[in-house]
Amino acid sequence: MTIQRWTLVLLLGWGPLAFSAPDKVDAFMRAEMARGHIPGAAVAVIRDGKVIKQQAYGTANLEWSAPATTRSAFQIASGTKMFTAVLLMDLVGQGKIRLEDPISRYIPDSPPAWSKITVRQLASHTSGLKPGPPNAQIASVASAVEEAKKLPLASAPGEKAAYGSDDFTILTHLLEKVGGAPYRQLLRDRITTPLGMSNTRFDNAAHDAEHIVLTSDVVPERVATYQWQGDHQQQYWFVYPHYTLAAGGLFSSITDMSRFMSALMTGKLLNAELRTAMGAPAPLNDGAAGSFAVGWTVGRYRGRANIGHSGGPALSDTVYFPDDKLAVVVLTNQRKLSPNLAHGVANFYLPPPPFLNEPGITDPAPARTATLKQVLEALARGAAEARHFTGPAKEDLKEMNEWMAMRLGGFPPLGRLVLLSASTDHKKRTYRAVYGKDLTQRWTVTFDPTGLISEVDATDE
């Protein structure tokens, strides 16, 4: 650099960092916001309890052109369940409730069908209670519990996970009964007030009896939620009935979510034993591990165990890697998204997966693999053609194209498919798809006798 340019740098108050490469997380977020029509977003990265990255992007309210800030209150939707889980585990730590207790111990007049449902099964969506949409006509938690008592179970307790049932309504009833206070007060007293989470609250939105008027409390610095409708944004509200608030509806800022995750990681909320119990997958009756822990989802990513929760489906996206002492939170105000932004940010902080270069097994039908590679590339563009599919996969192709384009559209190009397993008739095959240098997805594909795809499923690994 010439003397003249250094003089200009000093006069303008710049330093050498002004010429450094842009932050990779910022570049990733801005690219994903453009691709996903996201007006506003915020991200936090917490390592070993310390916030190492915190940033807001874009616009919180399009009508007022209000910028998103680190104190903007985003709707976190089902991300609320993480807070409810902490409240439950706090009561477990106090010896006031036990995860393996039958819920009939706390609800003496519960129906006989509930006699084998445990507290853990409520919190892990494995109770067998019937899934269904919330009923806005129900006025209270007590009334919702009474209505739930009238319904038959959809499955045996512990048989399978069924998200969206009455689990968290019953759990709210237990928390309030054992905790001795309404859910909102328990949340304030145990979590938000002690941690100084001043941007975290419910809006208590509700329709009037005629469903004409919508009212809500004032939420300072509230972020408006949008959904992309082909060529324009549309503002969007989901009104959470008051009896469902332990399952969803909380507003929070990235500053407050950072405080929550930091406190959780450092033992300020729960000790190590309680955190481990909260994050353990709930076992199913057949011995398999369920996909939910106590109020948190469980899974693997880049070969590492992680827990977390999304909401909306991606208004909030939180992932925590206990072994790496790493947590990532991403908040957005775009409803029509796939919840993969937190993993996308985590990619910049995690090493490559240990299985990245494993060779797989010998492929006895390479032509089938070559065709599948073309199909997966088309799915990432939302352009897979019906001629490759049959049965359920063909019926769901429009939705699958839309979902996979959201989920995979920001990935690097698909490099290779590694065959991990195959049935003897070649109908069912499991592959590892490697995108770019080190991003992977596991695909399980079922073919019909003619080679058409009848079922397809993608999972993180």
C-alpha cells in the first residue's frame, strides 16, 4: 500500500481490519436471506457459555422500514418448548416431580387410558395422546385438560412420537400444579427475570367471540412475521390459544436467546446431571431411541450429537452440540422456510464429519445411482420430474420439490453419492450425498421393480 493510501486510511479512522475478508457467517446469512425472501434475521453463536458472534440483519417491519436489531423481539413459536423443558427439569431437580412417574400421580382423576403415560412421555411427544389442531374456543388449561380426557389415545404410550398432540397442555397443568403458579409466572420467576431477558414475553393475542377482532399486548420492538407468496410478502399471524403457550408463542430477541443458551451451558439454569437427563432421547417401546428428548429434539449432525428446537417452522432455529460446547441460534421473520439455518451457521465452527471419506459398499447397480444423482440435483432446484417417481413419492412431488429446494437450495453442488447399504433386490438403498467439500445428507430411497422411485427420505447425519 502506498504512503498516500495509508494516510487516507489514518485520516478516515480505518485500520487494517477494514481490508480483511467479510465475515463468513454474515455472508452466509445474507445469501440465505436473499434466497429465502427473509426480510429480517438475527444470529448468535455461543461457545462454552460465551457469546462469540451476535448480529442482526435486514428489516424487522417492512411497513415502517424498521431495521432488525439484536434486541428485536422475534416470534420463536415452538422454540418455546425449550423453556418449558427447563422449567420441568428445575422441578425435577427440586424433587417435586419425577420424569418416570405416571401422570395419574399428579392428575388423580385422569382416565384409565392415561395410567401408563409418564411425565417423560408427555415431554417427548410419546404419550399416545391424539394429535390435532388447537381449539381456540377453549378458554383455559383446566378446560383443555378436561376435553383431552374425553378423547381415546391414538396409540399406546411409548409406541411412537406424535408431534402436535395435547402433550404440552397436560404438561402445563402439571407444571402449574406442582410449581404453584401460572405458567407465565413460572417462566418469569425462574428464567427470564433472573437472566435479564427483558425482550422475552408473550403477546397474549386472542380473537373476540365473533373472530372479527384480534387483540394483543404491546411487545416492545416486536418483529412482524411474513410469508412469501410467489412474488410478494404477506404479513402473517398465528394466534396461539392461551392454553397452548407452553408449547409455542413466545417472543424473544437474539440477545435474550444468547443469555438463555449461555446460562444453560454454564449451569446457571440446570446442573450437568439435569441437562444430561433433559437431552437424553426418550426410549420407545421397541427399544429404539425416539427423536425427542424432554422438550428438545435430538439428532446427529456432522457425526455429532445435538439437541435443539425450531419453530414456525423456521422463525426460530436453535441447535446445541454438547460435546463441542457450541450453540447456534438463528431467528427470522419469514414463515416459509426450512429450519436448517442454525446448522448452516454451525458448519463454520465444526470440523468435517469423521465419516466424510468412508468408501461405502460396492455398487451392484451403478446406473440406478447415476439416475438418482440427477434426481437429487433436480430436487435441490425444486425441479424434479414426475417421470422418475411412482406411488407416494409421485403424489407428494410438488410438496417435495418445494421443501427440498428450501432445504438444499443453498448447499454447494452435489459432488458424489456413496452407497451405504442396499437390499438384495436393489429396491431399498441408503446413500450418503456429499455436497461441496464436507456437507452431507443421508438419503434412503425405495425403488419399484421398474426402477421408479416410490419413497425418498433425507436426514442429517
